Amino acid sequence: MSRLVSVPDWGASGSLYQQVEVAEPGDPGYPAPELPEGDPWAPAVNAAIREIEAEAADSPVPYTLTAGAEALLEAEPEPEAEP
């Protein structure tokens, strides 16, 4: 699941902030590249990227399977190699 980060919104939406997704382990686009320091979103997005990287480094696996997913993997036999 990606992490949502609030960043400034200078568009016509009328809102001061908008949500940006930052990829976490198991998501397409992970690891996310940091934004250049001149980018106005860089402080918030880069902080989230660093936080995600630190959490992933502390975890023995980048993500865990739910009990249902584990049961499915155990129930399905691996295909046999053809000679």
C-alpha cells in the first residue's frame, strides 16, 4: 500500500494541500526516487521516502502476507517441470 503525503497545491482546486502517493515495499515504483531539493514538494516527499526506507531496513521482510494469502500459497502445488 502506498503512503499518502500532503504537499502544497498551487492549482485551481481551491485547496492549500493535495495528497501525493509515495511507493512502499511491494508497490510498483518502489523504491521511489527522491525529488530534487529545489522542488517545493521535496521536503515532504523526501521525508516520507526516507521514513519508508528506514522502516524497510528495520523489517526482516519488506511486507507480510495476510493469513488468507499464505493459505492460498500453501494450497496451490507448484507446477512440475516438464522433461
